[in-house]
Amino acid sequence: MPESLVATPVPAGEASPRELQAAYDIAHAFLTAGSPGEVYHLALERVSPLVGAAFASVFVRDTPDELRLAAAWNWPPQYEDFLDQMRVRVGLGPTGRAVAENRAVEVLDIPSDPLLEDWREIARELDFTASVSLPLASGDTPEGAITFYFRTSDTLRETDRSLLRLVADQLSATAMKAHLIDDLQEANRRLRKQNVELEARFREAEEARRLKGEFMANISHELRTPLTAILGYTYLLREGIGGELCEEHRGSVDRIESSGTELLNLINDLLDLTHLQLGRLPVQAETTDAVALLHAVGSHVSPAPAPGVEVVHDTPEVSVPVRTDPSLVLRILRHLVSNAFKFTPSGRVTMRVRVVAGSPWTEEAQATGSTQHRVVWEVEDTGIGIDAVQMEGIFDEFRQVDGSPTRRYGGTGIGLALSRQLARRLGGDISVRSTPGQGSVFSLSVPAGLRGA
């Protein structure tokens, strides 16, 4: 007998309250159920008795070509242990064809249907004669099918078909919802896995950073010890402890001492940078004069200004008290002044100091009703300046504006990085303004009264 979904017309008002209640229950379950399986089971349980089905099932896609059993109702007890293993090929049998062709497949007499010869033995074992399979599809690609199995081949009423179509529509939405939930859960699983991997990599990076810091601290210390001895013997030679030096030898000793001092300063910078990163650099705060600190910088800067470069101190005639760590401020100012001398072949280098009021909008100012005054040192030069594109990287460690092997200006590129970290350790910061070809202004700003001091 050919497959059909044609029915004898019945009065439209024949739907019973039980059918309407079943439809309501399924719709409610779709909105509130915790999983698609709950909706599938409820639909089969409520609708199967109403349409006279002996048992029923819901199959959903497991792979593009295979369906797995997602829910079953009233199957023969001898098959219950095997339900989890049941699979249907897409395109085979009523259920597989409903999915493959995206249409309802009604078989009224399986034993007499020549297209279902392979299903006759299964129908006899399960004791069913007819079936109705409806695709669960909210789009062009069905996600599964719902199938009802009947003992007899009586024609379904139109109200039964209407109810089955309603159920199929509801379960189609449920199948799509399940598909979206599965996709979301899979995405969440991938994200969790990626988060675990990222956390592991972050811990590895942190450990590598710590080990690098420990290595730099140890190697810097080990380098400084013999270098201090070299400088000590150089001093003894220069002072003539072992005998007077001729002018040529004295010049050689002076060059050794100068290079050794420069190397020692570099090692000290590396050591301090490492200690800052490891949180080991203490701040020794005391009240000092900001003007005196600026004047003390000039005699301890290398390299010296180029011939013809004018050095100007634009400072108040009175002292400017500041509570901070003077040794750290001196370190920062020496780096800033050294950079100004290095990159100013001619012109002027101006050093200033001033006091500015802090912002009244900070949390501290609003809590205490007063602003935090700050001391600002400025080092302005008329040198080569810095391009805006390169400005972002000048405070990076071991970074120079000209990083090529043939660069004109020497240095390791840690002076500004160390200076900014020292400034922030003091509760301040370093800012810069620059115009290529006209010069730069570097500003060191620290609280006039160091917090916690």
C-alpha cells in the first residue's frame, strides 16, 4: 500500500480537551524543561495514547548520516536494554526517509508495502503494522524525526494528524534548541580548555620571568664584584701607590677607570631594574631639597655635554622641600640629563624644578579635602627630538629609537625604562613631549610628601 498522509475530513471542533491539554503541556515543557530529552519524553507520553499508538520514539542526528534514539515510550520490555544502541541510517525506513526527504511519512500497512520489505521482520518482532514519521525541522535540514507505531492499520483522524503536526512543530523547535545548546556547550568546553591552557602558559611565563629576574640579579652581582676590584686597582695606579705613572700610562689608566665606571653603572642599572621587577628595591624616604638635587646632577653625568652646548639651571632661589628617596631621584635625573646631553649635539639643555598642585578629583583629595602637591623636575633639550610613532616604545626595556647595528648613538636602552619604574616606585611618573628636529622635554613628577613615608 502506498505511503500517505491523507485523511478523512472531520469537523474542526472535534479536538478534545485532552488533546488541547496535551498540546499545552508540550508547549509549556518546551519553555521550562531543563533538557530536550524531557520535552521528547513528555510529548511521547502525552500524545501517543491520544492517537492510539502502541509505542513511539524520537531520533535525532548523531552524525550527518546517522540518527540516534533520543527518547522512547512504551517499547517492548525485551528491547529496553538495547535502546541506547539503536541507530537509524538517514534515508532508510520511514524514520530515515522522513529526515532525508524532510516530509511526513505515513505507512498504513508495512507487511504489504513493497518498499519496506526489509522492515517486515522488525515489524513482526515489535508487533506493529503501521507507522507515522514526522521530521523535526525548523529549517531546510531536519535534526531528527518523531515516529509513532500502531498495532492496526486504521486510518488516522484529521484531528490526530493536526495534533501530530503540532507536536512535530514543537519538537522541531526543541531539536533546534538542543542543537544550539550543544553548540554553546561545545564552545564553552573549548573556552574552558583554552583558559586552562592559557593559565598554564601564564604560570610558565611568570616562572620564566622570575627565573630570568633571578638570573639577572645573580649575574649582575657576580659581574659587579670583580669590576669593583678592577676599579679599586685602577684607583691605586692612578694615585701612584705602586710608583709614579708617566703621562701616557696615566691617560690609559684614566680611560680604564672611565670605561669601568660606565660598565659598573650599567650593571647597577640592570641590578636595580631586576630588583624593581622582583619587588626588592626599598624606598628610603627623607625630607630633602628638590633644587639641591637638580644642582647635584650635573657633576655626575656621563657623557659630558658636547662643546658649545649651553647648560642652564632654571630653578627657584629658595629651597623646594620634598619628602622622597633622594638617591632614586638622583638616579632618574642623571639618566634624563645624560640622554639630553647624548642627543643634543648643539644648542641648549635646560633643567628646571617647580611645584604644582595635584588634581582635586582624586580619591585622596576628595577624602581629605586637600590636593596632593607635586614636585616636577624638567629636562629640556634642543636636540634631535623623537618621532610620534617611536614615542610609544622609548620606555620599553632594551629599546632604542634607532635599534639598527649601525646606529649613531650608543647605549643599552634601559635608562628610560629603569627611570620610569623608579619614578612609579616613588609614586610618580615620567612624561615626555617632543618634536623631531627641535628637541624634547622630559618631566619627572613625584608627590611632595611620599605616601606612607
